[in-house]
Amino acid sequence: MRTLRRLIGSATIAAILLAGALLLFAMLRGRPRDLPWTPLDLSEPIGAFTGRKLAGLTRDFPKCRALLDRAGVHYIVLPPVHAGVCGYADGVRFAPGGSRRIPYSPADLGTSCPVAAGLSVWEWNVVQPAARRLLGSPVVAIDHYGSYNCRPIAGSSIWSEHATADAIDIAGFRLADGKRITVAADWKGNGPEATFLHQVRNGACKLFATTLSPDYNAAHRDHLHLDQAARGEFGWRACR
């Protein structure tokens, strides 16, 4: 019993020291968003725990909606879908207008609220800055292959995050100068297009529980798979 108390005491001290170190680190950098307990704000730059906080929205639809509202994202709440193990009760569809949002093509994109929140942060902090810096032109549309799809992961009996609208497949990007960048055609090489695609993939890894690209397998040769699996709240992420 005495040994157990010593172990618990040591763990408590370690937890306090870790919390203090995190607090000092964030204060010195002037970045409170790097702390795990500060509230999520979609309009803030990406912090050390932004991805975990976004994944935590999978169990709090009202909070997710409030964050979209506060960030100026226009959306429509979708009716719940119940189809056995598939379906969702936190679906939204991006609506025209809103704050800094890039349109999607096809335009009827409906996805879970946490994915919509992650996409908004990704667009503002990763996609658009990378496009201006590397390609010299802003993104005016993002091409996608859809979100909700009642199916298991290809070649597996495990249900895909698409089955609950917690995933989206990104096919490419359209620029203001008329150029189109696609994962299928531009992923390989050392040019600015490939660099752009790799950078937006790497940025997505900080925001989504799972980010898969052509580097993962042939099934993802033409798109980036982004999903907000609930495990991401605990830091369990997959990035390839």
C-alpha cells in the first residue's frame, strides 16, 4: 500500500510538472492555443492541440456548430441519416458566402460538422497560404470525391469513416489564374505543384485524425483522404 501511494504521488507530481511546463512554454511563445485546455477557436492559427480539439467535436454537435458560427462559416444542418451501422446526426453542408471559405466542387458537399470545422482551419491556415506562396495564385475551388458513403474500408471488413460522413476525399485544387492542380497528375516530382500538394497533406496531418495520400497506397493515388475519427482526440493519428 505504501508503495502504491508513493507511485500515485510520483505520478501526480509528474503531471503537475508537465502542466507547468506546457503553461510556461505557451506563455513564453505567446501562444495560449498550444495549451490542451484552452478553448478551440477556428479563427486562430493552428496550435499544438488543435487537431485533438477538432476531433473532440465528434461528440459535441452543438459546440461544433457554435464554433462554425463564431468563425463566420455559413452552413446548413442536414437531416439525420440512419442506415444500420451507417449514418450521421451531425451533418452540415457548406452554404454560399461566409468568412474566407473556399467553394467545393461538386457544390453539394455534406459532411460531419467536425470535418467541416477541420476543413475551414485547413483552408485558411494551410491551403491558401501555400497556394499564394508556391503557385502565385489563390485557390478558388477545391475538387472532391465526396464524404458520406455507407461502405467498409476497401479490402477490409472495418467500416470506413465515410460511413458516418467523418471523412472526405480531396481530388484537386483550382486556382484564380485558371490552373488546376490534381493529386492524380501532380503528386510526383519536384515542381511547385507537387510541393504544394505535399505541404497541404502535411498541414492536414495536424488537423485530422487520419490523412492518407498516394504515399500510402495505390487506392489513394488520386486523392487525399482526410477523416476526423474520434481516436484523434487522444492523439492517435495516422499520416502518410
